[in-house]
Amino acid sequence: MTIKTRDFGEVEINESDIITFPNGVYAFEETRRYVLLSPLGEDVFPMWLQCLDNSELCFIVFNPSELVSGYSVNIADADMDIVGREGEIGYLCIAVIPDNYLKTTVNLKSPIILNSVGRLAVQIVAYEDYNIKHPVFSKGEGV
């Protein structure tokens, strides 16, 4: 199927790649269908979490495990009921990218929990003591 994206124009996706957020994403609860786009290569982060219900809505996401060794959060039973217990559970964290991209941060406190089998996702607030503005780049990196 062809979708319209914020950053890449029209893109072909497989319907099986659609991720459904039954509760939406925080502050965008009415938007529930998304797809992950990997413009840097398959499974290479950052990725674009493109909304299918609003082509102008798109989040840049990172795998927090690539940024913080041992990243893990406790997932409440109610949230596990939403995404399903069968399949592999992964995490995504939404980035904030300012004009100076070296100051990019990710929100480790409110990860997206994604079940790869059912393609269901939920955004949660972690009980663990993670930072809302965790820097992606260390000083001097990328220069």
C-alpha cells in the first residue's frame, strides 16, 4: 500500500507492517496507526514512526538499548494485556531533535512498548528512574 509521509513523500509499505496503538500516543490519542520507516537501512536507528492517520505526524525514535546498557522497564499487566504476551517485546523512545542535532535527547521515561508479533504498541510511563531528556550524543561525538 502507498502512504503519504511527512519527510519522504509517498512510500510503499506492507499492510503487515502497520503498528496499532489501541490507546494512541501521549498527546495524540486519536492517532492509532503507525509504521516504522528505516531510511538509514533495515533495522538501523534512528527510525521514523510515521502516523498513517495524519501524514504530518511523525516521531523520530531510537532503540533505548543502543543508548543505555541494560535498559529495561517493568510493564504493568494491563499494558501487557494491550500489546499481547505472545511474541518479542521491544522498546522505542521518542527523540527531540533541536536545530543543533548534537543536543538530541530521547525520553527514556515514557517508552513505547512494541510487540513484534501482533504489531500492537502502547506508550507507558516507566516506574524506573530514567531521564526524560537523555542525550543521544556524548560531548564531541559527531563533530
